[in-house]
Amino acid sequence: MNESTATLQLDILDDFTLRLKALVARAGSVSALAKKAGISHSGLLRYLGGGDPSRKVLVALAQAANVDLAWLATGHGEMTSGMPKQSLTLLPLYEGQAANDHAPPRLDPTTLTELAFCRFWLQRNGLDASHLKALIMPGDCMAPHFLPGDTLLIDITRKELADGQVFLLEDSGNLLLRRIQLEVGGRIRLVPDNPAYRAIDVDPASLAVVGGVLWSARLA
């Protein structure tokens, strides 16, 4: 192998490594990309270090990062050529019309809209949009932790109630946001953070768990 051929192969290798690093950036981390592509963390590190992936792995990586396969394999064309360029993900939104805890939001299709989230932000944090719903906090029952108008993300795959965590619950078509306190005998206490409201002891079988609060935000 002459010097020019060796230099050319090194350039190709370096370019692929850079493209692979771009995929990691889109996914948010090496672990997130490996998980989404269905490959091992150590395997992805090997490719980042110069290892040669199989065609099956290339396809998995391209699909996981939502990039063009030809671009990933060869560097030719556009990174997202022929791929959807939508940068926002619309999540279902529960927007409560009530401003107090005595009239909580209902599971009413007329109040269920959508809220846009940055797709890159979701991917960077390892969040699956199909597992999420958003809620606009309708009242002050969870103040000062959550204030009226705060935006909350609910992980609807979290169904097992955990002590001290905040969950969105459904009771007779109404939505209740409460902190969970596990009690003796299998009962639970639904605790509002705001001391102006009273806690309620209930049988967990009487409630449907919508999901656990994952994230919240408000204007400064």
C-alpha cells in the first residue's frame, strides 16, 4: 500500500467517524443512540474508534438518528436527504379550564389539544414522544412546587405509584395532580403541596394512574 492510498483510507475513516459523532449529537449521547439503534454501547464506541460497522448496523444507525443511509455510509448527498425535516414534535395536551382545585380538568376531547416540543431536546434527554403527554397546571393545589400555568410533562408509562413522587390521576373522569404518600394497609394518601388544601386517603383501586410527572417549566 502506497502512502497516497493509506492517506485516502484514513481520510474516509475520519469522515465516517465525524458523521457518526454527528449522529451521537442528534441522539443526545452515545448511550441514547446505541439504545435506539439496538446495538451495544461498547459496539458503538468501537465504531467511533474506527471500527467497520456491518450494513445491518449502518441501517439501524441511520434509522435511529433519522438520517439518510447513503450519506452515513459514503458522505455523499445531504444528511437528511429525503427525510422529514420537521424539528418539532406535537404532544397531546391536557389544558384545564378551571383555576381551582374544586373543579379539576376533565378528560374531555374538547380540551385536549397539542403542545410543540423540540424534537432534538426530546432526543437529547432520551425521551420517547409516544410516552408523553403535557399538562398546563390549572390551579394552585401543588404550589409552590407547581404554579398555575406551569407546563408539565407526564410520563404515561409510569403506572406504579411511588412514595413522595407526583402523579397525575384520574377519578371519575377528573384529573388530579397529587404527591403520593404510601400508607399502612395498602392505602395511599393524596397530598397537595399547598397547605390550603387537605390530603385525602383513598383506596388505590379506586384511581386510574395517568402517569408520573417527569418535567416542568414556567416563565421566570
